[in-house]
Amino acid sequence: MFLSRSLLLLHGMELSTGRIWITFCNISIGHARVFTTPHLFYSGRATGVPYRPRTGRRSTCTMVIAVLLLCAGDVELNPGPARLNVNNSARLTADNCSSINVGCLNCRSTGNKAAVIHDINNDYRLRLEFLALSKTWFTSNTPATVMSDISPAGYAALHAPRSLSADREGPSRVGGLSIVFRESVVVRRHRLADEFRPSTCKLQLVRVCSSPSLGYAVFHIYRPQWMSTVPAFADELADMIAKFAAKCNDHVIICSDLNCPGTDSSHIDHHLSTVFDSFSLSELVCTPTRDDNLLDVLVSSCPSVFCDVRVTDSGLVSDHRLVTACLQCRRMKVETSYSSRNIRTINIAKFNQAMRASSLFTAPANTADGFADQLRMSSRCSTSSLLSTQEFDVDQSLHPGGCLVRLSLPSVIGADSNDAG
């Protein structure tokens, strides 16, 4: 039975006083080969406690157990530490890859959904680095702190809130566009944004930079049904695309909720599809995004740069589904200049003298806010006159969370000059 599964080549055997010494010089099991010595016989499962016979006393029972372990096929040829998880290793370099995970969603208000939007961006399955949100309900009166809540740590946001001027029609809260992006991705307001003032839709025009000379112009559009008809919107959109193509050579990407459903759940309105075909733009979404209607689109003038286009329920954040895709592009190197001063080398006596001669002591402000501003400006001026500034650059593309250097001043007013560093 054992000979059918293994072949034991014995180097020597001696029978003396009831004891058997067997030295294995070569043991073959199937296609595996194990080499042993008279002093060490090592066998066992990779995740269990290895079996090693005692060297002082070798018995027949011990050798039978060893042979049974060998026949079981659980011999570890090269025992060592467990292999690292390759998924975690790959995740460490995901921020330096040549693709950007993008998404667009009609969130239908972000007032109480900031935490959910954070989860969408940080979802390990999505890992979105560019998220276009429409119908945020942000208006021109919304505080900046409220609008900044939708961007998680390591992200920034660009907003196009709805204006509340008297000549505007429609609901007061409906509308508002925002783009949340990772700080390592270069997203800027497009230089041609001020040249487009559409009357049939809401527009936010930004540029995703992949190189200094080439980028992607993202037309983030939301068209409320009450604002225009589909033919009127299609005509104005055609004019905007033609005007943009005449002044810029960036690739065009159109995304978000256009509210132009077609005759079935996999097509958009024929007026809109005619405009896209005339400019060689490709619609990448072919499944319904709200009920059985295709409302949210992802259109590109270069469809080959997109892959893995999906439509998901996004955790039921709103009645619209989330559209995600992977944008293949080369990340632009982002270098930001920072300045710093070595506070440890400051002369405390001279710093005290400069502070006492400033307006902080000679003409103090009457309000708490004014005094705080005086303290900030006086300390900055006194420090600048005593310390030199050092400039350095930081590549933010290698640090997705960004790098921020803050200058903190020690409490040195009234300190002894002997304490100077």
C-alpha cells in the first residue's frame, strides 16, 4: 500500500537491542522530492504544528507515523512565513496608476447625505477619484462650510450653485452642480467656462489635466424638465460643442442627468443622439439609470479611453443610479511650492522687541476679532524680519492626501532671551 504511493531508498538499517535506526537519503512522493538527514526529519502541514521525531530515541512507531505523514502529501518543500496579500500590495500603488475612476450621480439633495457620499468615494470596489453630482440643491446662499462637507479627507470640490436672483424661474431649491475629486487629480475650472451661459440647462465646465497641452473638458450638465424642451436643449448643446471645438482641442466628455429619455430603456432621445452623432461623440451608457429610462449619460469624443462602464444602485442614495467608469489617462505631476522658517533659530530678545514696537502694543484693537488679526499680522511681520524663508516643492501626485505645512509660533512674548534656540 505504501510502496504504491512512495518509494523509500534506505541508506542503512541496523537492528540492535530492539531499536531500529533508519537513515533516509532520498524520499519520492508523486512528483515531489524531499531530502532528509539522520539528524532532522521535518514534515507536517503548512498551517499546523510540524512533526519532528525526537533525536534521542527513534522507535518503529515514530518512523511509521513519519511515513504516513509523507504519504499524505502534506510535506512543505520550503517552509516559511505566509505569503503577503497581493491585493493589499497592489492597493498601495493604486494612486500612482494611469487611470482615474470616475462617476456621475443625480443625488437629489446633499443636505443630509454627506456621509453617504463619502462612503461612495471611499468604497473599495469603486474608489472613485472624480464624482460629478447633480441636483445638489446648493444655492448662492448656501454657506461654504456646508458645501465643503461633501468632500471627504484627501478630496476637494468645485461647486456651481443655483442662483437665487429674481429673474430666475423654477423651484428655488432644485439644481446645483458639484464635482468631488481626489487632490492628486488635477481638476480646474475651464478657462472657457465664462463663455457659456446656457438657457436650457445648468452647466459646470471643468478640465481634467493629463498633461500641460492635453486634457479632458468635462461638460457637467443638468437639464430640469421645466427649463426647456428636448429639441431646444439639443440645439443649444450643439452650438456649445461647436463653439468649444473651435477654440480648444481638449477631448470632450459630457456627463450627468440630461432628462432626455428615448423610446426604450437603452436609448436616449433621437434629437440628442443626432447631435452626438454629428460631432462623433459616443454614448457609453446603454442601461436605464432611473426606473426604466436612460436619463444619466456618459458621452465622450474619445470612447477608447473609457473602460468598465457600470450602472449601480449606489446604495439607493437617490432615485437615480450611479454611473461609473475607468478613464485611462496619464496623471499630471502636481508640484506645489511651500515656504517655511526655522523657528528654533529665532532671537527671542529681538522678537520681543519687535512685537512690543508693533501696533499690537502701541494701538491695540478694540474688538476680539481685530485683536486676533493684529496678533497674526504683527507676529508674521516680526518673524519675517528676523528669519529667512526657505522654499521647497512637493509632488502632490505622490501624496493623494496632499501636503500642508503650517507655521506655528511659540509663546515667546515675555520669555527670557537665554531660552533662545
